[in-house]
Amino acid sequence: MAEEIEEKKKSRKPRDGPFRQQRLPAWQPVLTPRTVLPAFFIFGILFLPIGGLLYWNSGKVDELMINYSHCGQYSTPVYLSPGLYDFQFSKDLNISEMQPPAYHYENTTEFQGQNLQNPNNLTVQRCILDFTVPTTMSGPIYMYYRLTNFYQNHRLYIKNFDQNQLLGERVGQSTLNTNCGPLAYMNNSVIYPCGIVANSMFNDTISNLTEITSGGTGSNYTFSTTGIAWPTDKQKYNPTKYNMDEIVPPPNWQPRYPNGRFTEEFPPPDLKSMENFQVWMHMAALPDFRKIWARNDQDDLQAGRWRAYIDLNFDTLQWEGTKWLVISTTSPLGGRNPYIGIAYMAIGALCLAIGIVFTLTYCIKPRKIGDTRYLSWNQPGGGLPANKQRLSKKEKKKD
């Protein structure tokens, strides 16, 4: 008797029941013209107005984009060809008659940007970019940089950082080498922040805008670099717990520090408040992307000729990429993106076209449809043939 009980305990046979024996009732749709054709018309009627609303809303966004990738090649002002800039405004404007953007560079030893100094007395090229705002752009105004042919979604690139180090923790050598190699250590010092992503951060610095008048320069339009990162991203960063003599900047950051090292006068960056860095670490899914640089939530950008100064530290020509300055407004549904509206309208029109063609085909030359009452799952027993029904009853009795 004890042996029989032991055998039952070791049995791996599941208990009898509708769920364990897969006898739960199920519903399977029968695709007939009367059920399929209304679905096509419903999707078409819904998608067309939604797509039209999205496309109309996108058209209300004012946006200008200027490619300044080749600015460092011109020491005297040159006008840009039409392929190097793109203006999209909600009002009907004759962009061809507008004065095109112009740029040139000058050498400088004064770094612009928040808390940026030049302890090594380096000379950098500063792009002087002049452009026309054809009509007043209502705030809030957002400034972006756009990069092309830059693959932040590469598998080896996207994982080359250490999240615990960004949170301020001291990370072990083996873990750091695994997550950040080959940019984990340099000269027996920890690279902070480590990894390829941090080292390749976009480091052109863009100034506020200055109005160009007939008498020279006029008023300024100021931007703020705070409030540009997602609140969830801000939670991923904290001041570091490393001692200053244990860490060094990434290779591409070292020209900003004396002899490429952190000092009391030039301490390690506080990543908690460095929102441009947080935006960069939020990986882009496509090789053509834009990231926010700054914003102005209150003031309108008046029509006129404006100037921006951009320190050229980020070379995109070495990998045949481009970099753009983007200034844009927004709408309740986001920025300018007409492709979503076009996609919705295209799918809606396609559904209506298919519905009309299938309806005409069904009315002119219908196909004979079988009687669904004779489907196996509409029969007594849940779709099981009679012999299998008897067999299942016998198995139940045996159990």
C-alpha cells in the first residue's frame, strides 16, 4: 500500500481538468464577406480623418534647418546652396526670394558654453552662422542639433557604458572592463564617465541668437539648457564617489582640462545637472536623428536676420556625416512630422479601396460560402468526432 502511494506522488501526469488538458472553450472567427468587408470600411473611415488631423497639425509647426558641416572650410562669408537648408513655415511664404543663410569661421581661444574654459590655450574654429527668420515664430522655441549617418543603435556602441558608474558608484575593475572596454582605464586611472558613448558626446557649443540690424547687432534671444532632459533620465545620474586622483576625463574631453586631468579648479562634471550629457546618453534608434540642445518657453522669435556662434569641436565629415542646426516650434501633438499623417491617410485610403473592390466583386460574382453550421466546432462535443468523444469518456473512467 505504501509503495502505491509513493508511485502516485512521483507521477508526472497532470491533473484532469479543462485547463491542464486543453479543453477550454475557444472562439475562432469565421472570415466571411459580411464580417471582413465592414472592417475594411471602418478602418478606412477612421484612419483618413486621423491622418488628416495629424498632417494638418504638423503643418502648423514652424521649423528651419541649416547644415553647417562645411562651415570650417570658409574663412569669408558664403551663402549656402538651397540643398543645405530647409525652411518649413505654416504661412505661405516665398522662401526662394528670402536671403539665404550664410556662414564662415574665425579662430578663437575663448570657449563658449556653461563653465567651459580653455586651460590648455587651444585654438578652435567658431562658425558664424547668419540666417533669416521670415515670420515671427511663437514660443516655446526649441533648438536642436541634427546628426546624419551616426549609428547610435549599433549593438557594441549602445551598451558601452556603466550605469552604476553614472549613478556615482565605485565600480570594480572587471565589471568596468566588461561594460566600458576599451575606454575603461587610461594610465592606471579610471575614465569618468567611461565608455564609447560618453567619449563620443556631441560637443559643438551653440550660443544664443543675436539680431543683425543695419547698424550692426541688436537684441539677443536667449535659450536655457535646463529642462531639456526627461525626468526619468535625470534619475540615472548622481555625483561620483571616486576621489579626484583616481579618475581622468574621456580622451575627447581631455583638451578641456589641464594636462588632461581633473583638478580642484577643473573638477569632474556633475552628471546630475549636465542635461546635455543626459540627452546624448538617451540613444537614438535611427542614424538620422536630432537631439534637443536648448529651449525658450516664453518668448517669440521675431522675424529678421539672426546670428548664431557655434564652436566647431565635433567633426562629422570624417565618417561622411552631416550636422544641422534646427530651430522649431511645437504643437499639442509634437513637432513637425508629416510622415505619420501621410501613413495614416495612405492606410485609410488603401482599406477603402480594398473594401470597394471586394464589395463589387462579391456583388457581381459572389463566391459560394459554406454553411458555418456544419463546422466541427459547432457540433455537440466541442468539435471532437464521435469516436474521440467515446475515447475521452473511457479515459476519464480509467482515471
